[in-house]
Amino acid sequence: MTKTIDLQVNAKNIADLKKGYPLILKEAIINVNVLTEEGAIVRLVDRDRRFVAKGYYGNQNKGIGWVLTQKEEEAIDFNFFESKIAKALERREALFADPDTTAFRVFNGEGDGIGGLSIDFFDGYYMVSWYSQGIYSMKHHVYSVLDKIVEYKGIYEKKRFDMKGEYIEQDDFVRGEQGDFPIIVKENGMNFAVNLNDGAMTGIFLDQRDMRQAIRDKYAQGKNVLNTFSYTGAFSVAAALGGAMKTTSVDLAKRSLAKTIEQFSVNGIDYEQQDIKVMDVFEYFRYAKRNELKFDLVILDPPSFARTKKYSFSTAKDYPALLKDAIAITEKNGVIVASTNNASFGMKKFKTFIEEAFKDAGSSFKILEESSLPRDFRTNRDFPEFNYLKVVVLQKLK
Ligand code: SAH
């Protein structure tokens, strides 16, 4: 049994924690120096040592851990993990029952009651992501719970924390039967090839499911589509299946070419009719301008940060300039899907970026729709900072 450590909370942070703020911020704690081993159970107390909440110690970005319960007597044991995971599975029953969607998130960290842990489902395989050494030290509970309450083909894991030099060739396979990768999963009837045993990324970002469906069903028919930062081309696949006249996918990573061909192919789309460019997006914008290329639908979903040999890019700083370049090669009345997963700013700020870009471009727009995380990426409504995804679909008016 791990011993419990008392952490004294700054007076000004107590109200938020009592309201359900789940992250234990470093600056909220007076005596962080008592923490030694990640995974320790911590009791948050006020200056009179009265109980505030209970959680665990685990370094993750700006936090040093997560609140797990506000009940002083509740133990953090197998039963605790079982109740949270069972509840999360119950919330996704409709997705489990849908034969057209076989890949989705089944456990979304603090949104489902345990920060630092997420679990994704890929057609019978479960992939568990661990965001700190602290939560990873409790993995036996999570795997025992999965053994008890779900039927699975196999379990894989990703350690998404700094291994401090202990990192040796990571084998992501945990137990069950090994997948014959790529496996093909479905999302609203679209096929996607997925690999759970090939580095950090699986081939699809599950949080964009709603936007892929919207692109296929509402925005692609007959359109000339440009998909920038295209990764494995998932948005291009959605557009092609939605009747796009043609898609152009642009990504800097060399592997994106083979991966995009694969995603088109598992959907029966002839990739030779599509354009796939391994290229810097900024360079592509210049190339398109020079050649007077214009598009009816432009998808803009950059990483929060990117660094190349020539420059570094951050959406918090450079989104307006990026969007301005996109506006320049969008047809009048064309549509731009502007997306960002940067958690450091909210929708309001994102909209100011959009306004700034159109103003600089001497253009104007109207918003067709806004979208955020799908329901399986459950977030705590009181704390929008955990709801990182912001997507705005705009029409360029002039
Ligand atoms: N929009 C994609 C996910 C993008 S992930 C989807 O929904 O599936 C970010 C991608 O941006 C990565 O594949 C990375 O290789 C690419 N990237 C980063 N910087 C880039 C740049 N300057 N030009 C082109 N691609 C870039």
C-alpha cells in the first residue's frame, strides 16, 4: 500500500479544486518539496489540514498530478479504477453498438475521472496512453480491470512521458493477441488503416471524426480540395468519398506519401487520380500562388508547434499568417476549414486570429459552422481549457 502524502494548497486555489478543477497545478501547492516518487497518493489539504481532495503525483505539462476524488474515505484501488472505467464504457455504448464506427475513445483522462490516462478502441484492440510515470505506476489496476470487464483481441500501450534515459526500444504490445497491422477500422463507414505498434501515432486522429464526416457529407461534392498538414490524408479520404473532384494533400513528412496512398487504397479510391505532395506547406502556398492555383475547399489543421531547419512555427503566434496564405488561394465563395488543437488559447482568441487574417488579406468571411471534440472525448464543461479542439468552417465572401 502506497503511503499518502499531505499537500498544502494555496488558499486561492481551493475554491476551484472544490468545484471540480482536476489538475494539481505546481503553483497551487505550498510544499511540493515533500514529493519524491511519482504515483504517490496525495491528500490536498488547506492550511488547517482540512481535507480538500485526493489525487496522485505525476508530472505532466504544467501539472504535478490529478485529483481523483473529493471523498476522503475513497481508496484509490482496483475498485476505484473499475468504477471509472466501467462508467466510461457505459457512456460509449452507442458507439460500441454502431457497426459503421469501430474506432473511438473509450476513456478520456480527467473527463472520465482519471487525468493522465486515455484509452482508445480500435476494432477489438485497446490502446492505453500513459501521460506520466505516476499514472503508469498504477497500470496493474487498469490492465486487471480491462481483463475483468471487457472482451478484447489485444492491448497496446503508449508511454507519452519522458522516460529519462530509460527509453529503450519501446514495445507497445501488452497482452492478448498481436494485431496483424495495419488493421482496418471504420469511422462512419469510412475505412482507415491503423498501426498500434509503430511509434507515437496510429495513422488517424480520432478527435476529428465529426469534421471528417462533415467534410464528406456537406462540403466536398464536386470540389477541388486542398488538405494541408495532411498527415495520412484522412481528410482527403473523407473529401474523395464525399465526391470531391480532386484532392491535394500536402505534408512535409516523407512517410505521409505511403500512408496517404494506403488510406486511399483501403477505401477503393484510385490514388493516382489524387495529388499527394511531400512538401513544406509554406512552400506549397508560394508554389500555388505562382501557378495561380485556387481551391474550393482548403483544410488547415496544423500541429500546435512545428520546427523545421528554416523556422519554427507555433499556432498561438502564426495562425493568422498561415490562414492569410490559405485565403489567398481559396476561390471566392470557397470554404476553409480552420482547425487547431492548441490548448493554450480558446475559441474566442481563435476567432480573433481568423478576423485578423481576413482583414490582412483584404477579404471577408462568414462562419458556416463550429465544431469541437466529439462526445467520446469527454471533457469537464466547467473547465474549457481541457477542450482543446477548435474547428471553424468559413466561407470566403470576397
Ligand atoms: N490534419 C491531420 C493531422 C495533422 S498532424 C489529420 O487530421 O489527420 C500534423 C502534420 O503536420 C504532421 O503529419 C507533420 O508532418 C505535418 N507538418 C508539420 N509541419 C509542416 C510543414 N511545415 N509543412 C507541411 N507539413 C507539416
